[in-house]
Amino acid sequence: MGKENYETKTIVLKKHMDDDVAREIIEEKKTIIFRKLLRKPKPDEVHIHSLELYYEAILMISGKYTADYFRKATHTISVDYNVGEIVLGEGVFKIKKKSSIAKALAKKSKNKVELPLDEHVFIDEEGEMAFDHHGKEIRFPFKINSKTIENFPNQVLQDPRVHVRESELTHTPVIKKLESKLKESLDSGIRNLTDELIINKITEIYVPIFESRLVGPEKKAGIMRIDAVRKKIL
């Protein structure tokens, strides 16, 4: 697999509440949308204008980044107190000068030698990212298993009674975001870089959301959203 050859999958999460339960929650909590400072309107001042079921896409991507390259580095080694320099190949490396205080405190302490070297570095990073339907990175809060997903996801999404909100991101920018994240450990000033990004899977996960339009005092409108998987007000 690579950037252009990866598995794609569509998953729809099961909702754990129906319209009636969603309406009950909204009726109980509807006034908080219109709260101002310490004042909250009375329940009869807020009305449910509409209640719709949406399926909102979360894009989840997983992949692996491998690289090897060379970088400049300096390694410090310790030598005996009476060593003035070391010879390595055709190079001669002097010891680091000690301060007068260091000399006075420990006359026979180890000397230090700095060796400029080339390091051959290997990177093997795996990662996963999730994005809401607006393209914002999120922490994925749901469990995915046979008990939590619909058996026929396409049928659910094609139901005329529901509304589907596709991701605003295409696969290309999602891949670039993962690549940037996995490359964070890459050093600057490197040479002879050989690298590869392997995309394992991109999954579109649709989350059922009940969304209600509310009308409050002075005909002001507000929106209340309920996660139908966790039965949680968003």
C-alpha cells in the first residue's frame, strides 16, 4: 500500500435513542440555550421548531512512515586525565579545555573529547488521526465493533428520512495532515533521505446526531444537538 493504494471503508454507528427520547431530553434542557448570565427563560418561553436526524462524517486515517537519512552530530567521550588528544582515522581531536575551577576541584578527573560524526538515522512511525466533518482534528470517542455499527451502512445513509453531512475534507489533505504529523520527528539539516508513507486505511464513520432548532424569547433561534450514540448533548 501507499499514498494511492489503500483500503477505504464506510461505517455507520448505531443510534441508541429514538426521536421521542431525543425530544424528551430537549424539552428538559431547552432553556439552557437561551441562558444569559444568571437569567434563564421559563420552559414555556422556548419552543421546539424542528427535530431532525443527521449522520455526520468523521474521517479516520491510519498509516506508517519510514525513513532513513544521515545527520551531523557531535558526541562527547571521556578519556583519562592525562590524555591530551585522540587519533581517529586521519583525524586528531584535542580534549576540551577545563575551567580553572574544574582543574582545582579535580586534578585527575576525566578529560572530555568532542567527536564530530555522521549518524545514520532510521525512523519507523505509525499513527492515526480523526477529523470531524468540518475537517477539525478530534479525539475519536467511540468504540467500533460488531455491536456498535450498522450491518448495512449504505442503506441507512440512503434513507430519505435522514440527512447526511459529508466530510468537508477530501482524502488528499487528510493524507497530508497524517504525513506532517508522522514527519514531526524528522530532523532538519539532513541528507541522503530515503522515505516512504504507507496509508493503511481511510474510514468514513457516520455518527447519528439529533439536531433541534429552538425558538426562544423575542423569537431568537438556537440549536441543540444530541449525540445519539452516547445520548449526550453536544
